[in-house]
Amino acid sequence: MALINTAIILAGGKSLRMGFDKQLICVEGENIIDSIIRTLKPVFKNIIVVTNKPGLYKNKDIIIAKDCYKGYGPLGGIHAGLVKSHSMYNYFIACDMPYINVDYIKYMMKMIHENNYEPDAVITRFGDWIEPFNAFYSKKLISGIEDNMTKGKKKIGELLEDSNALYIEEKVARGFSPDWGMFTNLNTEKDLKSINTKKDRRISI
């Protein structure tokens, strides 16, 4: 099994606040997931998209995964991606995160290596909160996720509390992304409009 050669994009969810399927967001005329794939391809050999609409990804050089367990939100997506992957460590990003910082991804990979491939996950802190995506998760978590599911636990934080997660502090992460842009989520149409001026990037729907 490879150690770190897979990126997983979570493209599920109901997109209730956005009002339309986030998989259809376009960035500078390019579908947001196509943009994410293009950016991650030089770093990762394999790209997995966890989606309930596989027809959107015909003829793309990616692997499709579907939730094994319905109704568990992002935790279910993480589980589906890990089950499908043949890599021990996997980079996870949500499909509504337009700003990818490759240098930070490589830094997290370095942390995994320097910690002798022991962490179950590599997660960034934001004050007292965590950033569950733009993060790495190990296949070692699969059994823990399934155990939480049987107990009705759906929160990623609950999973991480019981795992050997490596946390990167906010101060370190801001050295890579001072404005925290690499953790930006597009949740509403207002977000789409306000982000137009950020880094001179235009987003349309």
C-alpha cells in the first residue's frame, strides 16, 4: 500500500444554504472541482471524488466513491474516501474550498514523515476550533469511524478526540496563509459575490 499518494474531494452534501449544488460552482469559467483536480494532480497520483452524482465526472481521470453509510454528512464522506483509497494517508478537501495551498499540503506531508507515519490525522487548529478539511486522514481511522456510526456519532471532532491526531497550531498555518484563505468555504451566494475581489479571483454559478 502506498503511503501518501491520494487526494480525496468531498462533493456530497445538500448545499442548502447555497441554494444549488456546489459541485456546479465555476471559478473563472472553470468548474470548481475541475480546478481542484488540476491543482492537486501534480502532487497526488490518485484523485478520488466522493459524490452522489457520478454522472458529472464521466471521462475524467479520477476515481469515484459513494457513501457506504447514508446520513452521516462529512464523516460519511471521509469514510467512503478512506475505504476506496489504496493510500495509507489521504489529503481531504471539500468541493467548496477554492484556494489550495500546495506548500501547506507538502508541509503536512513532511509532518507525517517526521512523525514516523504514526498520526491518525493531521489537522489544523483555529483558536479552540479545528479545520476538518485541508487535512490528512489515515485509513487507520476506518474502524473508529464505523464504531462511531454504530453509536450515532456524526461529528468529525468526536472521532478526532479518540484518535492520535497531529495538530498544527494556527500560528504555524498562518505562516502559509496569513488571511486563512486556504480554509475558505463557499456556503452562500453572498460568499460567491464577496470572494470576487479576493486574490482577484472571479467566481460564477
